[in-house]
Amino acid sequence: MILHYPGADVPRHTRVSAVMEAGTSRSIANIRIKEDMKKDGQKTAKKRHKIEDQEDQEEIFNFSQKPSEADEEEDDDLSDSNDSVYSGLEDSGSESDDDDDDKEEEEQGSDGDDDDDDVKAESKLDEQGEEEEEEERRLNKGGEEKNNNEYEHDSSDEEDIRNTVGNIPMEWYKDFPHIGYNLDGKKIYKPIRNKDELDDFLDKMENPDYWRTVHDKQTGSDLVLSDEQLELVNRLQKGQFGDVNFNEYEPQVEFFSNEVMIHPVTNRPEHKRSFIPSLVEKEKVSKLVHAIKMGWIKPRRVDDESRGHYYDLWAGEDSSILAKHRMHLPAPKTPLPGHHESYNPPPEYLLTDEERALWDQQDPEDRKYPFLPKKFSSLRQVPAYGRFIHERFERCLDLYLCPRQRKMRVNVDPEDLIPKLPKPKDLQPFPTTQALVYRGHSGLVRSISVSPSGQWLASGSDDGSVKFWEVCSARCVKTVQVGGAVKSIAWNPNPSLCLLAIALDSAVLILSPALADKAVVSTSERFLSASVDAEPVEGVEPVTWSECEGEELDQGIHLRISHPKDVHQVTWHTKGDYLASVMPDNSSHLQVFIHQLSRRRSQNPFRKNKGLVQCVSFHPVRPYFFVATQRSIRIYNLIKQEMTKKLQANSKWISSMAIHPGGDHVVCGSYDCRLSWFDLDLSTKPYKMLRHHKKAVRGVAYHRLYPLFASGSDDGSVIVCHGTVYNDLLQNPLIVPVKVLRGHVITHDLGVLDVKFHPTQPWVFSSGADATIRLFS
């Protein structure tokens, strides 16, 4: 059977050439179709990228307006140029060159399937175009839905909707054109930032919020920080907690205590490794065992203590090496032999019969030599020394008992140990001699006081009288009988008033001696006679004020302040309106009262008992109040009503106290013969402790103008010391005793009871148990 097909009559070579031409034309057509498909794919990919970029820009920059069609056409042209940076990485719709070459070879090899490929390519293009249109519509619709629903469910706890990447490090996508993938698994390309340095600089100059603008790498947007966020950043930079209301000093919760609890803190079972031997320790032990077997580690030698170990302490001594050692002690050298040890000594070394008899009578320790010098005609006749072994043994004992440590002798000149003090002549003026003696009392003169002008002297005695003396002449001007032993008196320091406070039994008397100008006396009496309505006080007041009448008023006593117990001391404030009184009583807190004369009222500044109060004093300048108890001095601030400092006197019983006119130094005397100087700016312990007195110190005093202070003791002496206080805080005060003043007679084991300085002259007054008052000038 013969089959006939078109072209069968054509010669064979003609048919072959025709087939080759047809195959070539078909391959060319296929290549063109593929190029068209490739271009269409690139355009669709660019459109898709453009749509995704528009969506990203709308999501990042929140543009509400949709771009027009003309703008889209222009953006297509721009995207073709701008996407050139990432064009080599966009392989969504294109095929590689290797695939094209392989397909061309296949198409050249297959001649019968060309028509089918053309039809398939056309149908494929149609399907691809329809899919792209549907995808564009779906993306546009999704973008509109995203724009519409972006802020419907906004919450601070949820993740930012614009962030499609997630909480990942952005460094992962540093070298890629995209920053993650969308829900369809396609790449999300980075937004194009056309800002250069010039635009950034202009934005920095024109934008007032540039300094608070930060760039968010995850969303690609610029955020402007609010005031609350800036405050949070500032707190974190300072190392503080972000939450303002967070309390970092909350009380600690003690989870563990010293008490044995019934239930354990944790019921966690023991770990498995606590029952299994450690592999690391096993490896260490195996290494040590192997080193011992190999002989690398040798055990310690055990010395045989049964046999003694003897050695010569100074054997093989090299002076060059051992001399470098600081504590090296060379062996003691034996003395060189003298003439008395010679076998043929000179005749003067030979002992006579009398010297021989005296040598025999002496003890061996007292003899000059332990042997008798002898004379021999030759060395051959010298016998063996009988004490040779004994002396060698003593030599060994000397070496054995020699001290092992060298003690350096300190060569100190005794004069250098004496402190270099200035000469007393350089520290003048100070009182040196007894000038006047004030006689007239018949009992102990316990207290004296000098008027502010320095013209009058007041003294209180156990004979029940208060005497007023003229300082220059020692003449008694006035005597006031108060009817009891006077414990303390104090002259008002205000020069415009002439008043005297007297401590008598359980009362304090205010006396106007009328020893001043008429104007001062009238001012004082007017000040005392002015009636002031006392403020009502709740309860029973422990202190009562009363005006004196009759004989007391004729003597000059105007006021009587009655206390619940015996008053031992009175002292005035610098201004002269306030007066403090002391009633020592360890069982009550009513020991100190402060009285105000102008308003005639009293108050107890302390609510609790702080010890047995000995004496009190006001600060000369500041509103401070000094209270001396048995072993300490407390300083109180009267304005703040609190204790500011507590001075430790390091003594058993404080007797008296005085404050420097500058107010920064305090001196106190005690019954254990000590005088303590305090520097308030330096420490609460004494700066210097003076022990010049042999018996109890009864009184101390500072001079108001001169750098002098004095102390009186039961040994009948008054020691005057020079105490210079410098303005330079780095220079210590100069405290030098300059004079010991004697004159009082010790009576009933009591000597000087009180010491006071003259207000203007370098004079000191002292009152004693011999009923006299002495002035040293």
C-alpha cells in the first residue's frame, strides 16, 4: 500500500531544505513569542511591584488620597528607572538564560510539536493576563480594606499594624532589597528613600520637631516623640526607673529567717548529678594518679624526729651576704688576751700577798679576773688550764642565749621631747600677783559675779548675806541679808540694766542694787515693776512669781521666783531678758527652768530626764543652750528644739563649765582633777585634757577680751592658762599654762570655790572656803 502525502513528488534535497527553512522560521517565531512573553512578564512584575510600593507608602505615610491614572503612568516610567537597583533580584515572572538556551535546543530538535507550542503559549499568555488582572483587583481591594480598617481596632497592647515584618532584627535584611514577606509569601520591598544629606540638613533647619524625630526601622516611618516619651527617655538615660511611681526603697520582704520552718521553701527533688560522681573530678584524680606513677609528683619526705638535729648557729657565716640582711646579728667576739694572761706578765700585773688575800675573800662574781696571773720562765713550763672546758661551755651558753633580733637604739635628745612653748613674757598680759583681799564674810563664799562695767563685785556666802564691793578699793559698799545660804549669784550682762539674780534655797531673787547711774537704776526698777498679764496655763504651774514687799523691797529685792526644789545655779542670757536656773534631781525631769522677766513666765525645756544636771549656760552669739550632766555636755538648738551635739568629757563628774566668747570652744572642769578643752568644729571628744590640779576643780572661767582662761581647785590654787583661738581652721589652738596663783587657805578640805575674770582688765577674782575674795592682777 502506497501512502501519498503532499510534497512527495518533490525531490529529496528540495524537501530537506524546505523543512529546514520551515523549522528556522518556526524557531524564530518562537523566540519572538518568548521575548514578548518576557517583556509582558517584566511589565506585569513592575506593575505588581509598583502596586505593592504604593500600598507600602500608603501604609507608612498614611496618604488618604489615591493616585490618579496619569500619575500611575508616570510612576511606571519612574519605577522602570528607580527599580534598576533591585532589577537583578526580581525573578518572579522571568526565566534564566540557561533555561532559554535549553528550550531553544529542544525546540530545534522537535519539529512536529511547534504548532502545539504556539497554541499553548498563546493560551498561557491569556491565562497569565487574566490572573494578573484579578491579582491587581484583589490587591487594590485589599489595600482599600486595609486603609479603611487600620484604626478600627487600635490598641496599645497589640503589635503595630504597619509592621508586617515582626519582632526580628532588621540587620538580617540589610543586604536584601526586601524586608520580609506578606501573607501570600511574596517579598515586601523596602520603601525608596530619596532623602539626601542636603534634604536632611534643610529638614533639620526648618522642622522644629527634628530634634525629637526618630526613624523606625521596622515600619520605615519617622516618629515624633511626645513629651511623655521624652521624659521617659531622660529618666532611662539618668539610670532611673521608667515608672515615676515606682518605689525602689520598698521594705524588703524577709523570705528566710532564723526560725526553723515546718515546710521547706521548695520541694524540688535532688538533682541526678548529686548522686553521680563528677566526671571532672574523676579526670583530675586520674591525672594525679598517673603523675604519681610516672614519678612526676613525689611525696613529702618524713623526717626522722627520733635523732636530734644539731647545728652551729654561726657556722659558715659570710659577712658579705649576711650583712645585707636587716636583722642579722653577728656572733659576739671573744675579748683579746691582755698582759695579765701572759705566761711572763709584767711585775705590776702580779698580785702581792695583800692583794692575794683580798682576792681570796671576794666572791667569784666580784673578782676582776677569774684567775691569778702567774709568771713562768718559759712556755714549756706552762701547765694545762684547769677552767678551759668550763669557759668553753659558758661561751656556748653566751652564744645560745644571745638575742636573735637586733634592736635599734633610738638616739633622742631629751630636750627634743619637751614641747616648744612660747615664753611667758610673749604671752602677757595675764595676772601674776595678788593685789587685793576682800574680807567681811563669815562663811564660805560660794559664788561671785562682776558687774558689766567692771566697777562692782557681788559675792554670796553661806552666812546668809550678799555683799557688794568696790573693785578698786576692796571696800564693802552694801550688804543685803537674804536669810539663807547663797548658792549662786549672777549679774545681768545687759549694761542698760542693773540687776542681780540670787539663788537662795528653793527661790531665785531678783535684786536691784542701785549701784549705777540714775537713768540705769530707774530703767531697771521700771523694768521690774511693769505689770504684765500672765498667759493662762493649764494645770498647776511648778514655778510661781511673786513681788516682794516690806523689808525685802527696801533692800532692793523686787521679785521672788519660787521653785519646787533647791536651786544650785543661776545664769543670764546675753540680752538680759532670760534667766536659767538649775535644780539637780535625778528622779525628776524638772531640773532646768528658763524664766523670762519681761513677761514673767517660766518654762521647762525638757520633758525627759537626761541625767543629773550640774550646770547650764547660754551660747554668747547663737540660740544654743548648753546642759552639762555628770559625764557629758548636751547642746540644744532653742529654735529647732532639738539636740545638735553631745560632748563626751571623759571624766567621772563634771563640776563647772565655761564657753568661749567666740562660741566655738568649751572648757569644763571635773571633780577628778581634769580640765577638758573642746573644739566644737573638730570633734565631740576633748581636744586637750589638762591635769595641772591635784584636787577637784570647782570653777572655770573665760576672759571676754583676752585669750585667757582660769580654773580654781580645792588645792587652793588658781591656774591661769593662755588659750589663743585662730581664725584659720587648719591651725590648732595654742593652750599654754602661764601662771599658778596661790593665796587661799584650805579650810575643811575646800579651797577655791569660784573664779571670775574682770570684763575689761586682765584680772581674775577668786572666792574660797576661807571666807575671803582675792584679786590677782
